[in-house]
Amino acid sequence: MASEGFLQPICVKWRLDGLRWQVFIFLLYFSHVVSGQIRYSIPEEMKKGSLIGNVAQDLGLDLKRLRAGRARIVTGESIQYTELKTDKGILVVSQRIDREELCGDVTPCSFSFEIILEHPMELHRVTVEIIDVNDHAPAFSKRDIQFEISESATLGSRFTLASAEDPDVGLNALQNYFLTTNDNYVLKQHAKPDGSKYAEMVLQKPLDREEHPRLSLKLIAVDGGNPQRSGTVNIEITVLDANDNAPVFNQSVYRASVMENASKGTYITTINASDADSGSNGVVAYSFSNLKKHLADKFKIDETTGTISVAGEIDYEKDKKFEIRVEVKDLGGLTDSSEVVIEVVDVNDNAPVINVMSFSSPVSEDAPPGTTIAIINVKDADSERNGQITCSINTNLPFKIQSSLSSYYNLISDVALDRETIPEYNITITATDSGSPPLSSTRTLHLRISDVNDNAPLFHQRVYSAYVTENNSPGMSIFTVSARDSDWNQNARISYLLEDTQVSGTPVSTYISINSETGVLHAVRSFDYEQIKQLTVVVKAQDGGSPPLSSNVTVTIFIQDQNDNAPQVLYPVQTSSSLVAEMVPRSADVGYLVTKVVAVDVDSGQNAWLSYKLQKATDRALFEVGLQNGEIRTIRQVTDKDAVKQRLTVVVEDNGQPSRSATVNVNVAVADSFPEVLSEFTDFTHDKEYNDNLTFYLVLALAVVSFLFITCLVVIISVKIYRWRQSRILYHSNLPVIPYYPPRYADTLGTGTLQHVYNYEVCRTTDSRKSDCKFVRPCSQNVLIMDPSSTGTMQRMQSEQNILDEPDSPLEVCYHNFFPKTIFFSVVFVNSSCTLTV
């Protein structure tokens, strides 16, 4: 690897199809852009698709790199003659290349373009030299050349001949002229400063008009190609009478200059020739000799004065110098020639042209300083100072522009970028030449900065406090946390999560949940202030970047008390098994402390402030209760008339909204001795127990009777449904009916069954501890069954006692004594069906 700024040339040569190609590879490593240069040589007129060279191999690039870097050819405004096959890494001809059309007579002929790769940025210049092929023969602009020459022309007189044009160059260009054999003239060849050749006829034997009034010759022009090509022109000479002196130019070469873009008619120079003859033989005429086609429209010459002026558009960028042959001829046909060299002076008439070869937008905000943003090519068709260019960008931007190769500039970042500060830039590139006055052009690039997840979400506060009243409904919204992220799009999409913390050994998620999108905190359960007074949760805000960034915030949730608990009386203790009474002696004075009602409220604040009031009392004039302390005191002197049993009902009430209360009964015994008190309160206890037992038995009896009634009702309905379904089955059946007689039935005249009826009465009393059953015989010992087909009777065959003696008797009754009242049951069995009457 060459060091930065070091140019390392490599030359590679090979032969293909008999033509020798040369490739020159230059690798240039500059700044952060890897640059290289390759030069190929190919013949013109190659077929489309012909191979030029293996670019990947010559540059040392892998085929994957060509595809991944989106390798492409950039020609600017020029015609693209080549095509890059990225799948093979080769360069091929994309259209016909004509060297003469591309370069004219300029040698060597070549065209250049750039191959650009991205990620990272690489710029490689490729120059293709076009080798000339002998595909043109020398050609004369005229088919005939006419001369009028006096027979008195002196030996050695020169006559300039029209030159042939061959667009080819080098050996394939025009090489020699040949003149057909004759006795009077010989051919001499001359070379111009530009290397082109022209020929002159030199008179070597005097002419004799009387012997040969006309001469016909041929001028042959040949090139040096293989195979050789040629062109001819006829020379027709008319011999005139004597003209002794030929005109002569006073200078062999005339030099002049003209400004480009000069208007038509602008004076350039004047040529001058003299003729020693007098009269008509001394009159001369000036003209251009062998003027090329593209010059015929640019200049004109005055035949009489020899003044040369501008006739068409002159562009320095196309032609920097013109070499023109001029000829002077007198009326006798004698001629002389000279050369006029016209230098074109450049004018700063072309502004620089800016071409963006590659532009990367958007650029990641984490791109390091020195990252290449764009590669720019700037051209100016002017020359020297007019073509010297300086590039700049608008100030106060984190970018700079550097020159890499000739006419190439790199736009690179100068400092670190931050999308959150400035998300996009308009970069104006200005190219200015050094002409007078200077010309400039601008190009604006709109660069967007792509986001990188470099900012974590931020909460508006470090700590949040929220309040919720206890006994809330589950799912209730408590508080909303909000965070912001300076990044963009997915990197700024925030999700809210609860950190895994615990409250009293229980995961916080059992108390609080959070909406991941909105950040709303919800209560999972109903809170009880008496169990938990505050919760501390940690909320994490996490963005959607890769990798994600997050930040935490602490939210303290305070549970506010609600008056949901009534006061609880601790003293006096209320029990059902024993009776507590406070004794007051009959000698008690006013303000005697009887007892103190002690109560608590598990609520807090004003919800736990308790007040005591006397709700009921046997004698309201005897006792009072302290509003704040619950002390029961006498408000007058106890007398003998006061009852022994005094019952006070005290209400304990809190200060909540709405308030809650509890009541307590205080039994007070006004007596001086314990036996007196005992006799009074024993009767009270016995009465109370008796009333409680009576209520219990009444409720129990009602429940049992209701259960039995419902059970019998369900049984009756079930049997009815069963019998109806059986009858329906027999009615719709097509099978013969086979009578079936159960054990308790006997056949009646062979056509039916005899129904047996049994009546039983069961008596249960609360005073008996035995099970009593009474069997009631039917009203008649015989049951008659009427049959439509006969009139017989059948006496009952079995006695009731036998029925009861059998182990599978249809009725077995065994009850336990638990009814408070006497209940009678009448059970009737008819044809295996049972009816229970209570």
C-alpha cells in the first residue's frame, strides 16, 4: 500500500488480435478517497462489445466489491463509448469509436472517464487511447487543377499544387506525392510546421506553346498504411505567351493573432507580393491555397489587397492556432506561395462547469470527521489563468473541500455531525476561475443527516410523586410519566417499563402496571392504607434503537387514607357468654367515675378522631359521657330510688366524611353489695338464653319442612313424566305386547292387573325418642277391578302383614327426633306410585 499522496506507476503490456495494447496503471491514495488511474490503448472501429480491459484485475478489485460499491462510469457531458460489466469486471466497447470524428488530426487521440465506487468512496480515472486504423485514403478537394503558364516561364519556376487530405494520422496519414512522368516538370515535396506535406511542380525544361499548347498530368498522393491507399487529381496546364517575372511574397511566413469570439470582418493581417512585370503581367491576385474545409468558413482574403479578416466564429477551445497557405498569381499565370500563422488569443468566455460525480445523502450523524460526502469534477474550457479554478463552499458549515486529482475535489466533513442540532444542510459549492473579470458557477447540494440512536430518553423530572385514595377500583389510572427522545423515527419511539422491584417482599407488578406506549400508571389492585401507606416504583423509558438506550425515574405513590373503618371498642368487652357490669355505690357523689369507654380507629388523621355520645340510658339524668375521653360519670347524687340495673348505650363516632360509628352497651349496677347485683343480672341472662334458643329452633323447623316439600314435588313430577313416556313408547310400538306382572300384582281374569292399595300413617313427636309406625288397613279387604271384557272379581291374595314382613317392603320409615312440633305423613302407594301428603 502506497502512502498518502504517493504516486506509484505500474506498466502492463500484452498483445491481443495482433494489436499491441498498453495499459498504464497509476494508484493514488489521497485523503479518505482511494484513487487510481488506468490507461488502455485500443484500435478504432472496434465492434460493439469488444473487450477493452479487465478493470477489476488491473485495479486489484474483487468482483464483489464492484457490485457492492455500485461501480459505475461517469463521463460528464461527454459521449459514453464504453460499458462496465460489473459481473465480470471488464470494460467493453458500447458504441462505434471513430478516431477521426473524435479527435480530428490531434495526436495522440484519447478520451477519459471515471469509475466511482461507494462505501467506501473510490475514484479511478480510466484513459482510453484510440489507435488509428488506415480506413481513409488520401483525397483531393478538387478533381482537376488548372494552370495557365506562359511559355517564357523561366526554368526553376515553382507551381504549388493542391494538397490531399487524409484524416488518418501517423503512418496511415499522407506520406508522399507522385507526378506522372513528363519532360517539363519535376515534383518537389515540402513539410509544413504541423507535419503535413504539400508538393510543388518545378519547371525544368522550357515550354513551347507551339509544340504543346496543353499538358495533362496526374498527381498521386499515397499514405503509409498497410494496405496502402492513394488518391489522384488531374493537372491541366495551358501554355500562354511570355510573362517573364513571377510575383514574389515579401515574407516567407506571416504571423498574426486574433481574439477568440472576434466579430465577423475583424482585421487580422495583410500579405503583400510584388511582380517586376509591367502592365497586365504585373497585376497580381491573392488567394488561399489548399484551405481545409473547416477553415473555409472562418477566414476570408481580399484578392486585390491581400487583407485577411474573420469570416466566421473562432473558438480558442476548439482551435488554438491556424496555419494557412496563401498564393499570389499574376495574369500570366506565374505564382508564389507563403504561409500565414494565426494565433488565437484566449478570452475568459467560459464559466467553470461543476459536475457531481458522487454524492452520499443521507450521511450518518456518527460519521467521523474526514468522511467523504461528495466527489466533484470542475472543468473550465479556457486556458492558462482563465482556466485556473478555485473551489469553495459557504461558510459556517462543518465541511471543507479539498483537491484530490486534477480538476477533482472532495467534499468532506470537518467536524462531528449532530442531527439533533442540525438535521440537514444546503451546501453551495462555488467554482471561480482566475480570468479578468473572473467567471464563476455554483451548485447546491442538499445533504440530510441520518439519525443514530445516540440520545437516551429523558424524563421531565428526576422524581415524581403521585397520590391515590385507598379503596380505589382495580385498573384505575393513577399517574402519567412522560419522557422525550431527541432522536428521530424508531430511535425516538419510547416504551415504558416497570423495573423489577419489590414492595414488602412482593413484586411491584402485583400492585402497579404501566401502559408501555402512553406511560400511564394503573392500579392492579385496591389499596388499603392501613396495610401499605406508600409505594416506590422505578419506571424505565426505553427507545426503539439498536442497541436501545434507556433511563429511569422514581415514582413515589402515596396512599391517602379514607374513612373506611368504624371505631373498635376495646373496653368494655362485649361477650355473649358472660355479662360485665360496673358497680356504682349508692353513696356515689356527683362526678363519680363509673368506667371509661376505650375505642380505637385504625384510620388516620381526622378519620381517627373519636367522639363519645350517650345514645340511650335507663336514667339519662344519672350519667353522662365525656365527649373526647369516653369517661362515664354521674351527674347527680345516687339515691335509693334509682334502679339497680342501669343499661347505657354509648356511641363512638369518628370525624370522617361520612362519619362511621360503633355502639357499646354498658351495664351499671347501682348497689352496695354483690349478692343484690347477682340476683338481678342472673334473671336477665336466663331470659336472654331462652329467647335465643327459641329463635334457633323455629328457623331450623321451617328449613326442614321446606326441603321435604320440594323433594316430594320433584319426585312426583319425575314419576309422572316417566309413566307418560312409557305409555307413549307402548302406543307407538308395532311389536306384540307381552304382559308383565310385578311381584305385587296378580292376574285378573287373564286380562289385566290387580291394583294393591296400602295406607300408612307415620307420627313423629318431639317428646318421643322412638320410631312409631301405624299401618292402616284399606277400607275393604277386597278390591274390585272392573274389566270391560268380564264381570269377575278377585279377592286380595296377600295380607298386609306378609307385605311388611318381606325384606323388600315398599315402605321402610326410620326418622330421628328433631322436629319441634308434631308432623303427620300420609303415604299412599297406588300401582307402584307414591303420594306423600304432609
